[in-house]
Amino acid sequence: MKTAGGGSLSNLRNIGIMAHIDAGKTTTTERILFYTGRSHKIGEVHDGTAVMDWMEQEQERGITITSAATTCFWRDHRINIIDTPGHVDFTIEVERSLRVLDGAIAIFCAVGGVEPQSETVWRQADHYRIPRIAFVNKMDRVGADFQQCVKEIRDRLGAKPVAVTLPIGSEENFTGVIDLIEWKVLRFDEASLGLTVVKEEIPDDLKEESSAARMALLEKLADFDEDVMEK
């Protein structure tokens, strides 16, 4: 079956972005649009140039009020991105969006962890059985704690998170991530706004922690596909 634009429905995804207010939801969405070529400059919430915050009130207050949708393309897939409000006053907007989603990205602040609205939108997604990726944001902020955030996702949301990447350092020492699938260190070049990704071998001092995390990932995947462990 084809979409209105002529593409295959099997290559179409409706993905929602949801989070507590100020977790960096709209900022993350702006980066997705930039890296996929949908926009040619990175919009910023603080200066009112974010593509997804199109209402005058949103630009003035620096928050998302209504769910905004846009489209980008990645590896032969068309992705409809729905940026939902994070403020508790606009929870009904999130509820409306969840009805049409194939999946969602739940963004958590590495400092604040699981916050009240994080719990609300997570429960809403549970209700509609929406598959989710948890994205821990703001690892460069003072007080950032990746493992504590993952623990809160497990304890407070009743989820069973499995890391697919590990941060290297935190706060001012945050320098990149370890991709547990590709088994490489990824560093993003600041001069090119992250467009250039440098892949490196995992240093010896990080191999023990990353090996344990990779094994946990493989064991969880093996619950669904036993061939994974053999590969």
C-alpha cells in the first residue's frame, strides 16, 4: 500500500517525542531535523527560532503548547515526528497524539531524572502500548548522572531499560558515547555542530563496564531471538 506521497506504508513511521518540561524535548527534535537535512540551521528554543514551536505564545514562553508535526527522511524511511507538550497544563495534547503513534522517544534530563510529567506521559504511553526509546539528555550539565536516571526509569516507571549506548564521562567531562551495538566510541565534532562523527576503538579503561553492559543487552535480546547470542 502506498502513502499519499507515493511511498510505501511499510517505510512510514509516526514517532512522538515526549518528556517533562525543560528536559530538552524540542531542542532534541530540532537536532533531528538538522541532522536528517530537514532544516539547514539548528533552531533554538531560547531565542524563539525552533521550527516546532510555531505559535507566538510558544516562542515567547519557550515551551511547547500544542503538538506539532513535521516530516523527515532517513535511510529510505519517511518519519513523521510529533513534538508533544511537556507542561502538565497541556497533557490532553499528548493524549491525542499517542493514538496515532508507532513509537515514541521519551526524553529524560540526566540531572532531574524521572520527573512528574515524565511519569504522566509514560503511563499514557503504557495505556496505548506504545514502544519507547528512552533518551537521557543533558549529560554535560552539572549533576548529570546516567546510571541514576536509568535506575529511576526502572524503579519509578516499572520499566526494564537496557542501554544501547553508554556515556563517556559526565558534566564538563562528557566527551562522547560508547555504541554497544557497533562496539565503537562515537565522538561528535563540535566545530561541525555534530555533523562529523568520529569512530574510535573502546579504550581499555572503559572495556570492563561496556562489556558488562553489552552482555546485558545481548541477554535481553536473546529472550526474543536466541540466534542473537550466537552472532
